Amino acid sequence: MSTWNEVDDTCLGVDDLQDVRKEVNSLAGHWDGVACCLGLTKDSVCKIELKCRGDPSRCLDEVIDNWLKQNNNCDKFGLPSWRRLVSAVADDSGGKNRALAKTIAKKYGLSSTSWQKEDMSSYSVSNKGPSVDSHSEETKPLLSMECSMEDINKIAEYDFDWRRVGRRLLGDQKVRDIDREGSSEGDKKEKMLVEWKSTKSRDATYQALVKVLREIGNNATADRVEELE
């Protein structure tokens, strides 16, 4: 993915508390979902709600504070970073706000130094923005984000060989296990995708799925997945 659309994955700490709060303060109504997407346990969420007496804004502040102090499941969800935050903001189980996620992604996707060094040849003569290849994974700022459950359900309806995709995403044994369940092909396809999201967590990205689809020659479906972004 090109420099201009990468989201900073540098570990954040308590010194970044005010900056993070400022970016997500509009998500107070979804504070508990954001907390879960950032890796806080249900027990932690309950304690935060009790401590803050259910006040959404205070609860969200407490969630961010705990997250930056790494009081979460870092092994599964990774260390605090803007990339992790963007994913939680966009997730249908989290902040449910893709517009805000894209804003944060653009804001923290590139240092000013890197922007100045960017090769301007990537821009078209018409000056309407970067020229892009329709099959390039570098054209979508949020391709590196986890697939949302809403989009998983949409993708399950697309035309692709779920067994071939599943073997690359989950391995042969898991595909055989799903195949033995005896449900319809559509159900098996959806189960494979849900299993992939569940087991791979933050690695179950749009980019990873697009890559596999292109590897098996299904560029049409890969394009449709990219369009979800």
C-alpha cells in the first residue's frame, strides 16, 4: 500500500490521550462497542459503566484511557495505534462510523515529511488526484482494515469459489470441516467468511481477501470487495 494511504501503526501511549479523545468524542453513544473492538473485556466494560455511572462521554474517556494503558487483550487485538483505532471506529460492532474512520485514516496516514517526499508522478496530468490502477490494492485507504460483519454478509452473496478462497484463508482442514456440515453452498460460503473473521481478527482485512481473490483469478469479485470501501 502506498505511503499516502497507510495508517500509522506506531504504538500510542497515555501521552496521546487528548489527541485520541478529540478524534472520537462524537462516538460516546457507541462507547461499549468501541471498547470491545479495542480489546477490553466485558468485565472491564461493566466496571467502566459502574464507575462512570453510565455517562456515555465519561465511559468513552475511560475506555480510551484503559486502552492507551494497554489494559486490554493486546495479544489478540494488538498494541494501541491509530490503525487499530480506525478499525474500531469503522466496525459495525464498534463506532459504526466509516466517514469518521476515513477522516482519521487520512489525518494520521502520513507524516508531513513523507508527504513532501512523495513522487508527484503518481498524479495525473489533469490534476484530479492520483492516477490509479483498477486492480491495485493501493487505491483504497481502508483496505488494511478488518472486514466488518455487514460487509462479510454482502461478500457471502458474491460469486466466488469459497473452497479455494477458504483453503488460502483458513487451511484445508477447516474447509473440510465446514463442507461436512451439510448446509447449502451459500451457507457454507458465509460460514467460511465468518470463521475467517472470527479466527483471524485484525488480520481478516479487505486487503487480504482481495489478494486471495486475485490469486485465484476472480478479479471481478475482488473489484466488488474494493468497492465496499
